[in-house]
Amino acid sequence: MIDEAVLVAILAAENKKRRFELKELEGDKLIVIRDRPYSGYMKVFESNRPGKLKEMSIIVDTNDFEVRLIVDGFLAVGGRFEDLKPMSPYVESIDAFEDNGKYIVKISNVAWRQRATCDMTMVGSGRIIALFARYSES
């Protein structure tokens, strides 16, 4: 897990006019999206090298969305928020919960040998309050 102080510093350093950032930190790739209206399909990241998703947190204002992480041709994590939520107590790499009208999905510690793609689809429209992903490639 990334240290909260590091995440706060990264977000504070962002230009307030920009809502999407791709950066590197200690050799890892970071994706930061904040306060973005959203509907439809969005590719979060794609990797064509061996790697590992260390942590990804998605916070949105609706439960009507789907997240998919495809690893080496197989669906490692996939489903709508309402499908992931009951699984999260039993699957260590997935955490899905609601907090004061915010719908949060966290995925962590998923490795791949050749290729990984992560995407999300929002059925209606809503807002990405924050999306943070940190992954490494070999």
C-alpha cells in the first residue's frame, strides 16, 4: 500500500486544471484521475510487459459501474460494483464498499507475466471522485 502522506503530496502537487495524470514514482507508474464527469467506457491502463498492479482505488458517486482487470488473457477481477461488494470479504485482492454515498473499489497485488489491461465502464453517467493506480513493469 502506498503511504497516505505520499498520495496526499502527489495530489497536492497536481495542477488543479488537469484531471488526469500519468507519472512515475520510484520506477512505478502512477495514474491519478480526480473530479471527472464520466460515462461509458474508459481504459485505465494497459501493460505489454511483465508487471504487477500494486494498488488501485476507484471512488465514484454511483454504484452503476463495472471494473475489469484482464491478466495474461484471463479475467482476474471483473464485475459491477454490486457483484464485487459481496466477494470482497473473501478475496484478499478486492475490496468494494460504500462510504457516505461514495462507491469504492480497491484492487491490489495482482501480477502478470505478459500483459494486463484494466478498464471501467459506467452504465449511466456519474463522476469519478478519484482514481489512483500504481503498477510496475519489468
